[in-house]
Amino acid sequence: MLRDKAALIIQNVSKVIIGKEDVIELALVALLCEGHILIEDVPGIGKTTLAKALARSVGCSFKRIQFTPDLLPSDVTGISYFNQKTQEFEFRPGPIMAQIVLADEINRATPRTQSALLEAMQERQITVDGETIPLPRPFLVIATQNPIELEGTFPLPEAQIDRFLIRLRIGYPSEEEENRILLRYQKEEPLESLEPVVSAEELLAWQEQVREIKVEPEVREYIVRVVRATREHRAIELGVSPRGTLALFKTSQALAALRGRSFVIPDDVKYLAPYVLTHRIIINPQTRLRGHTPEEILREVVEGVPVPVEE
């Protein structure tokens, strides 16, 4: 049931995002885990389109926040204002009060505004003038940043990066895919005619189902060993935190469910590790000077951990 419906969502989003089924699947993994996504890629790749298409396909409300250096925390969360007609203070909700929120170019905002997202992402609530307001569910933040442009940007602190469940790169399309994009967009804007294929209520039910996916002790221990290996590797200055261990565990359950299984296999863990763990490690300066990347080091870590096999 879940697998068939997930295939419908991927097929629906693929009407707009051509040839990126793996990226759409990973976005669904984050949605099922109630996690958040950080997309690092160049402009024009389809980051905004992906967020809009996903929101429409699952019947969720969508808001976009364009982060700029002059954006204030209240521009994100909303404000309380005095209504002269009613002679009372009223809350005017900000764009964070949506089910899927696109935080575009998040690294262009000041640290103070970036931190306004922390409570929302972790606690799924905001506090305005001392009043705590719960956010709608399901709730997903898709944040984007340009990895090339550094001028006028404020790098995300480790505490905030760690709150993103998955980090993705969409990447350029192949020649054939780019031709298909031109044909698809020649006569119409496919996003405008996109219809929901599931409801937000169904999505909430799936989130509960995902938690029931079985993880055998051997696979659970494998997850722990992979994470602990990042803390012991000579090239890594800061390894993955326990929050990262939990993230790899939850995403493995979600991926197994999307692929029609009631149990997690080691291949799920290996497939997800680069997307879930890479942004949670810091390699030491000597390794960076030698031209190695966190992706390469993590691949080396995962390959060095023995995979459990069925006896």
C-alpha cells in the first residue's frame, strides 16, 4: 500500500522534475521521518520546483521564504499586532506556519534569523511574545544554499546543520533528460496542473507505520558501528553525534517502507549514509589540504565497517 502510493508520488513529481527519481525518493524519506532537507546546489537546478511539486503531490500547504541579510526573525515566525478595531492584540502568522516550507538561500540571512528556524525545526513549534504556537503537521523544511557563492553569506553553524536529516544535491540533468525538459515545458507549465495523489492525513498515518518497520539487532549494531567509526577515523576531527545515529536508523526504516519491505537491510544503511552523515562530520585541516572531501572520507569509513551477513 505505502510502496504503491509512494510510487504514485514519485511519478507525479517526475512530471515536473525530470530524471531525478532518487532525489524525490530521498525527499519522501525525510517527509516520512518528519525530518528536514538541506539542498546544496547551483541556481536553476530545480530546488524550488521540487519543493512546490512535493507539496502539491501530498496535499500540503506550501510557503517560500527568501532569505536575505535584512530578513528579521519576526518575518519568519510572524508578529503580534494591535488591532485598533477590536482593541486587542492579534497574531499574524509568518510563512513558517505551513506544512512544507522552502527556506531559499538560507545562508544569506544573519545568524539571528537563521536561529529563528531552530526551534521550529527541532520542536515543531514557535514562540512569539512568550506564547508557544504548535506548527501544522506534517512539517518539513527544505532549505537551499549555493555552495559556490560566498560573498554576503553567513555559514550555517554546526548546531543548525545537524538538525537537517538529509543533505542532497540535485545535480545537472543528462543530455537526454535536458531534451525531455524542453519538450515538457514547451507548451505548458506542468507544475500548474499538478494534482495531489495522497492527502496530508494519509502521510501522517504513514509516519506511524514507518516506526513499526523491523530493525534486527545485527542491523542496528551495524548502524552504531558505522557512526562510531566516524569518531575514530584519523582524518575526521568531529564525528557524527548520537542525533546522527538516530537519523540513520529512522531513514533506514523509511527507505525500507518505501521499497515495500517490513524490515531494514544493511544495503539501506549503506545507501543512506552519504546523505545522512556527510554533513555531520568535520574533516581535519591536513586532510582538507590534501584535497580530500568529507564524501570521500565517509565512503572510506563505511567500506571499512564489516557488513552483517545472514548465517
